[in-house]
Amino acid sequence: MTKTLGYAAHNATAPLDLFHFERREPGPRDVQIEILYCGVCHSDLHTARDEWHNTLYPVVPGHEIVGRVTQVGAEVHGFKAGDLAGVGCLVDSCGTCPECREGLEQFCPSFTLTYNSPDPSTGKMTYGGYSNRIVVDEGFVLRVSEKLDLAAVAPLLCAGITTYSPLRQWNVGPGQKVGVVGLGGLGHMGVKFAHAFGAEVVLFTTSPGKTADALRLGADEVVISKKPDEMRRHLASFDFILDTVAAPHDLDAYLELLKRDGTLCLVGAPENPHPSPTVFNLIFKRRRLAGSLIGGIRETQEMLDFCAEHDIVSDIELIPIQQVNAAYERMLRSDVKYRFVIDMASLKPEGGGD
């Protein structure tokens, strides 16, 4: 076992603080990665504070990981020491179910999450990327391009693939009118990808102050969703709407903006359920209300390659790990443009809380 340093929550109300633990030694198929950067996802906060009521403590969050390979097992052929690598939300799956065979590991009934998940390799719980190193099976390690800002690449491993996957699944492209609800960590990536795919992009926000940023990121128009007249102008006109908001809200307001056979896809994960939508908004135009998770490993690599080709990264604020608790509070106030990323070089044995 290898001594490892990280930041952990020890209960639902305690701030994250320095935590010493052990990683397994790399096995034949394993890749050991020195973590350079780790994004801060809203899921990290939900888990650290047990808002989904499934946290086992201590928990080391972090599943937007970019680093450099330091060691590989004897059977690893895709990576070598010195390579850049990424790790997202998954570190294992069964490999034999229909979902895994189709490259859809995110839907495997027995996948292993990067943190707060039973680890089949050790029998303990997995610990995530708020740490100085990680050991992952080669099949769940991703190639990262040297061309991009590595800190800004980190959120692509969750926020990026969470928005890329549904846009690809519903074949978003030229000639389509696409809405993105919310301009946060997920929404700003949704705008960037929809624009890069050639769609007409409309950003929905409750904050007029986000208009300039949305246009800079690739939106063709910004609608203030609190203004009924602005919403009415778009009735029955959208092919696809990606809803990224992680708080309960009225879905009917967006369903009635869809054309016949249009789709409203949810990727935000609120602590409490949305109000149920009106059935008539669905049945009279054969509209679809759908959801999407992340993506499989193959699609995540496709996304990273697309980003390298088109120079797409997240808009970030880089922080030392000692500021992560303050970052959680700021994230709750939407006080970040648009994703916090931890510089893991700040993680030192003599560190402590905020």
C-alpha cells in the first residue's frame, strides 16, 4: 500500500480537512497517476454533506482528475510513465453486462464510482481526486492532450461529458434550435458544445447579468426565464433543450417551448424533486422528457479529443486546496465562473483546514 495525502469530510457538517490514507500498489492492469488538478463538482458538495443520503465517511471527493502517469502495471500498453492522463466519475465496471459491452459503462448496474463507492480491488471504499495520487485500471484512464490548459481540462471529465453526451445522443447539429437552461458549471459547457456542433443556441437564465458571458461563450440569444413575454416568443420552436439546473423548478415552462417530437433533457441533479410536469404538455406534441448521466469511457475519450481539436476547455477559477470549503459556499451562491479547480501542488503534509 502507498501512503497518500488528501482532503476528506468526516461527517455531514464538518469542513473538509487533511486526511492520510493508503492507495493500493499498481497491479498488472493499473495506472498510477500523480494528480495535478482536480475540478470541484456540485456532486462533491452533495456527497460531502450527505445530501443524497448515501455517504460513507470519511469521504475524499473529486472526479475531475488530470495528472501525470508515474507507474504502470506489466500488462498496461496504452500508457507509460510521464504521460498525461485523466480520470472521470468511474474507475471500474463489470465489463460483461450489455451496457459495458456497448461502451456505456455509466449504466452498468455494478459500476464503481471514483469516490464513495465499494472498491472491488480492496474491499474498502474508493477515495477521489482531492488527493496527491490515484491508482486506476487502465480501462478507465483517459488520454489528455498536451495542447490544452490542463487545469481547465479537469472539469471536462464530468461537466464536459455530462453535457457532451446528451447533445451527441440527440444528434444536435446545424439547422437545429437548441436551448440550454442555466449558465453554471454544466451550462457553460453545454453552450460551448452546442455552438461547436453548429446549432442555434439560446441560453435561459434568471440572471440578466449573465447575458454578456453567455454570448461570449457561444449563445446566439439569451432569454431571461423570469420574463413571461420573452419565454412566449419561443413557444413550440426548440428541437432540444438541455436543462442543467441543480435545483427544483417548473419544467412545464420549458416543455411548452419544444416543437413536436422535441426533447427536454435533464442533467442537473437537485437535492429535492422537480414539480411534476403537466401531462398535456407532453402528449399533445409528442414531446419527450428525458435524462442523461455522464458518458462511457469511449465517448469521454471522444469528447476529450474533440475538445483538443476545437480548443474547448472549461472556464475556471484555480484555487489551493485550503480554500475548498470556502469554494463550496461560493458554489452554493453561484459565485464562480464557472468551475473551481484545485491546484493539487497546494496539498502539503503541514496543511490544514481553511
